[in-house]
Amino acid sequence: MTASTPKLRSRAWFDNPANIDMTALYLERYLNFGLSLDELRSGKPIIGIAQTGSDLSPCNRHHLVLAERVREGVREAGGIVLEFPVHPIQETGKRPTAGLDRNLAYLGLVETLYGYPLDGVVLTIGCDKTTPACLMAAATVNLPSIALSVGPMLNGWHKGERTGSGTIVWKARQLLAAGEIDDAEFIRLVASSAPSTGYCNTMGTATTMNSLCEALGMSLPGSAAIPAPYRDRQEVAYLTGKRIVEMVAEDLKPSDILTRDAFHNAIKVNSAIGGSTNAPIHLAAIARHIGVDLPLKDWETEGHKVPLLVNLQPAGEYLGEDYYRAGGVPAVVNQLIGQGLIAEDAMTVNGKTMGNNCRGIAIEDEAVIRPYDRPLVAEAGFIVLSGNLFDAAVMKTSVISPEFRARYLSNPDDPDAFEGPAVVFDGPEDYHHRIDDPATGITPQTLLFMRGAGPVGYPGAAEVVNMRPPAYLITEGVNALPCIGDGRQSGTSGSPSILNASPEAAAMGGLALLQTGDRVRIDLNKGTADVLLPPEELERRRAELVAAGGYAYPASQTPWQEIQRAVVGQMNTGAILEGAEKYQ
Ligand code: FES
Ligand code: MG
């Protein structure tokens, strides 16, 4: 500790002569598992490890092992560790959806960071929502914070081919629907994608958010992509522990790092890596909690023209191990630096700037990370759409397949637009019941709509907008139909869906007024999505729906569902607990 070291906030608990009663009480209980009085009163910083790993959270479970190395790093640098649990979030295991838990974990972590004697914190991130939940809380409390990724699983393999998390499910679903595999083979195929500890090995929401955390400057450079079981992962856990102690001494806080420049850097990196459509929701949430203005439109203006460089499934071929071997985030950032696309002055947790950390980092395998002048897709960012169906929705145009383009975007007079009759589903259960029923009336011209799947309608917003065509169309070779909805889509899905539509039907957005059979026009060039009905007809339907009590959605099943529904915002502004952003 140097003379300029800020007064440690933990001293208010452990070394407060003005309140000796409480000091004694705080001390006696933190002594009782083996810490000594000397240690607690030595003036050493108290470092929290926000532990997101548990048996319920297998994606992050390896953090239980890594925490030992973090402790060694903290100790060596002169700090004391207090490790504590974070509310579990497991993306695929939580019902009705893990989306419900991001704000709950955020709330819990804010209370923990604020209310206990901590001077700094190591955020253990990994599975999809654990990363934004931790960063949102760190933003609110603004305590020196550093994130440690758990790292992706090793590559999955089946019959000599890479099988990637989630992505293999969409493929296996089609094989099963077409009768080419049975149930047992379906499970074997899916399980082959998960050969080790760690998070999803595709460029799904987990790899995306861990990469963006590094691009934001909140984790050590080069650390995001290291696979969970690699020895380098242990080493970076140790270095992260050491570094957080220095950060406390330097008083380097999230507000010094999470600037508007940092978010714009992350948006560009998201395009270059082919990142998840969940990223705009989570970055908006982190930005609001740190007080940075980040309108959804920034994703298009900052990110749309950036090319896809990382050849990972679902957009490409490779998986997590390959991404690390090819250079990970720093190699990608360096390609963008070469084009002047990165704000190089953005500060990062190691006390150096993004430019210092990444400039000159070479690509080690150009099959996996392409140089800027040989991209996989030219304009890989999202476009933001609006119209009479919603105010804002995002679409990842880089995953539009040649088949999809030929079917929907090949009119020479109107190359960026398509039109068709809507088939509307109210929530995922309705879709599962009716998708294969010929009476639903789905043809190759149909646009599939999913509503009642937003933050209020399906509390937390379900990842259900990417819908497969009915089995009878798949057997005829129609593998994808346009999908539009007020829910989310798994980052591991390669569908070119129009997602995160805000406001949702449950908040009486335009989707609530849509009826099966209505014609809808999507214009990707103009960025519009409209049902082709006169305003009077829409007003008539709105009045009728309001008179009937509004758009109906299922009742809450838990207290938290009810609480969150009452205060959650829409996805275009981060789906945060409205009002929470004023606590900074
Ligand atoms: Fe946890 Fe993908 S399900 S990382
Ligand atoms: Mg997901």
C-alpha cells in the first residue's frame, strides 16, 4: 500500500475506533472460520470472490477450482479473500427461463457488494447471464472489480466433425423431425458437444459476453478465450487475484473503464466475432447501470459495417479451442485497430489501455480468425428495425443463408425486402402444439411470429423466436422461415430472426394487434417491419383488445416473477429493473 492508497472501505467494519461496539461484533464473527485478528486489522484490502459456480451451474462450476488460484494471487499481493455465492444462473436448466434470473442475481450481488466489508471483487463469469449480472452489479456499486472468465469447454466431436454447444441441437432437431435419427442418437449427438467443464464452446451468448467483457476492458487481456481445463486458465486466475489487489491500491473502478468508448469498442468486437443477439440487451443494461448513454441504434451505426472475422459456429466452422489458439480477443481487436475502429485510449483492468494491450497482437491461425481484408462476411453487425409492429428490434443479417436469400431476398426490383402472410404463435407452448399441424396453414411463404415471449409476457423473455418450419416443409427442403418476435434467440442459433421486439405484446406493442393471415412487409434496407393494414384498423383492434383487458399472458408462478414483471423495462433499453439505474 502506498501513501496515495485510498482509505479502505473495509476499515469501517474492522477498524473503526469511533464505534468499538460494532467493530468488535464484526471482527468476532469473521474470525470464527480461521482468519486472525492481526489479518483483519492489518490494513490489508479485503477482496471478495463473487462465486457463480455450483452444482446447479455446471457451466461455471470450474470456478470452484479456479477460486483456489485466485486466493493464492490475492494472498501473494497482500490481500485477504472472502468468497461468497452469487444466485445461480444456468442458461439451459432454469425454468421458465434463465432470463428471469439475471436481474435477481444483479440485485443480490449489489446488496452483497454494498453491504459487506469488501474493498474489491473478482467477478467469476461464464454462462450467459452470469457475465452481465456481475458487470451490472459492479457498475452500480462501482467498487474496484475484475472479471475472471471460466472459459469455454473443449471442442466437441462426433464422427470426426466438430459438434458445438447449442448449434448441434438446432441441427439434431431437424434430423429428428425429418426422421433421420432416433431419440437415443439425438441425445448422443447433443451430448457430444459438451466434453469437459466450461461454458458453451460455440460463439453463443457465453463466448460472446466473455469476449465483450474483455473488449470492455473488464478482464485481463487475452484471458476470455482460454478453455476452462487449460493450464493457462489456472495461471490467469492467479494473475487476476494478484491484479485486483493492485486495482484497490490504484482505486481503479468500473466507472474508469466502462466509458462510452469502451461500449463502442465492444459493439465493434461483437460484429467481428459474430456475437449473440443477446449482447445488445446486456450491454444496454450494463451501460445504464454505469450511467452511459447507449441507444440501441448505436449497434447499427457503430457495428453494422464491421465484417465477421471469427470463424466460429454457429456462423462458421470452428469452436472455442480454435478461437484461443488463433489469438482470441486481442488478435481480433488488433485487426480492428488496423482500420482505426477501436478507441485505443480506453482504460482496462490491467491499468493499460486497449491499444497498449492489443496493438500488434498477430493472428495465429487465419482459418479461424480472418484478417480484416479477407472477412467471412462483409457487413456482419446487426440492423435495427422499427415500424407499426414494434419500435425496435434487432436482426443479425450475417447469418442469412444462401437458401434463405434465394427464397426471400431475390426479387431484382426489391432485393432487400420480403412480404408474406403471418402465422402468429402466443408463446412457446402454442408453437410446440401447432407447428406441425397442417391446419396451422404454414407455407414456404409464411412469416412466423412469436409473441408473449418478452420480459413481461414470459417473465425474463424466452429464447424462442427462432422457430423451425413444420416437419412437412423440412422434408420438402424448406429449412428456415423468417421468424419475428418479442422474445430472444439463443446465441448458438444461426437463424436470421428479427428479435427482441420492443415494446412486447404484453406491453401492448404492435405485435399484440397482429392476426394470422395479415400480410407483413420487412424491408432490410429501410429497416422497417410493418403489417400492411390501415392505421384505423390497427386502432380498432387496439381499442377492442384494451376493452377485453389487454394482451393476455400466463399468471406468475413465483413471487419474483410477479415483482420483476411489475418493474422490468423492455429489451431495447436493457430489460433492467426500472429505477435501479439511479443508484450509482
Ligand atoms: Fe451455460 Fe451455454 S448453457 S454457457
Ligand atoms: Mg442463451
